[in-house]
Amino acid sequence: MMPLKRYNLTAVLLLLLGGYGSAQAAIAPDRTRLVFRGEDKSISVDLKNANSKLPYLAQSWVEDEKGVKITSPLIVVPPVQRIEPSAIGQVKIQGMPALASLPQDRENLFYYNVREIPPQSDKPNTLQIALQTRIKVFYRPQALSKIDMQHPWQYKITLQRQGNGYQVSNPTGYYVVLSNASNRMDGTPARGFSPLVIAPKSNVTLGGDASELGRSPVLTYVNDYGARLPLIFNCTDNSCAVDEAKSRKS
């Protein structure tokens, strides 16, 4: 019988966290979303190494809305850095001249990615797990930089009944991120609902049966700071609009 050979087996599991559950990663950004304003030349992101014993490499890059890696109109520096145990590193997302060619009447969506690279183990048959965190980066043109906190743009979306479902209309120049749809505050998501990212000046179908949402649907949106806030709707016939007073008080 031939002797069995021992191999150093190293597997890297890439887990796209999208900002959720990133506390499980050794390397994670200090936010779950980023806003790159038109007047900014760059924005900084802190990267914390939560491991108190091991240094990690942090590999960073930017993707466009389709998930394609890019180096323009946004680029990350440095693309790779070593972060010591319990230390904090930093990357900068820099704007390139091509930003000026983007539409200036609406936001554009990009993604910042950071992948942790653990030190190579000196033990045989070791399974090494590396996590990759992916968060949204909204490029917000200078024409849209003034935000009315009392009347956020998310209040302007509407619902239109179509058959057994609803269509969501976003007439604004901003992205709207919806994390929940229910018939009451903090309610269980309607069956068939999936979180939505609604592009500026677009319409999308809201997953879930309209009958489950009732005559006063409650959608939950995510703001610039990652907070989840309610949109309470009033419906007349087949059309629904946000009740700003109720939404603001909730």
C-alpha cells in the first residue's frame, strides 16, 4: 500500500455580507453604507481588525451597479494593506475626473468591497475562512446635496395597485432602499417580499400580496445612516401615498 501523503489544505470562503452580519468578520468597515457627495474629492473609511491576536491583510476595491470591478470614476487607495491585531486601518475612496460625466440630476450606485486575507497557517489540513463585506456607495451630485430632514425624499414614493400586488414609484433623484413591507409597524414581512433598492425616477414591483398589506401598508426604508424608519401609507382606490405626519411620529 502506498503511504498517504499529507497536504496543507487551505480553503477560503468568501461571504458577501452586504453590510449585515459584518461583526463576524475580522476586518469590517465602520459603516453599512457610504454617500460620496458631488463636492467631495474623497471619503475615508475606517477598517477595524477585530482579531486581537492575528494581523490581516485587507483588500479593497469598488464595483459598479452591475458588480463589475472598476477603477473609475471611483477608486480605492490603498488597494491592499496590513492591519495589526486590534488596530484600525483606513482607505480612501477617491473621485476621478469621470465623475463629471455622470448624470447630475440623480444618484449613481456603486459598491465598496473589502476582503480579509488571514495569515497563512503553519498547521496542516487547516480550513481558513475569509469574509468579504460589500456595502453600497451612493454618488450624490452636488445639485442633490441639500437634504430636507423633516421631509425626506422617501416620503415621495407612491404605491399603485396592480392586480394582486403593488408597484412602487420613485419620482426622486435619490435611491430608495426598502427593508420591509407589512400591514403594521414592526410587523412580519408580507409573504413574497424581498428587500428592494429602487433606482431614481423608476418603478418596481413590490413583492408580496397586496391583500396582506391592507389599506394602510407600512414600508420600512433605510436612511443614509443605516437607520430603519417607517413609511405609513394611506390608500384611496388603487393609489397609496405616504402619510407624513404618522410616519414622522412613529
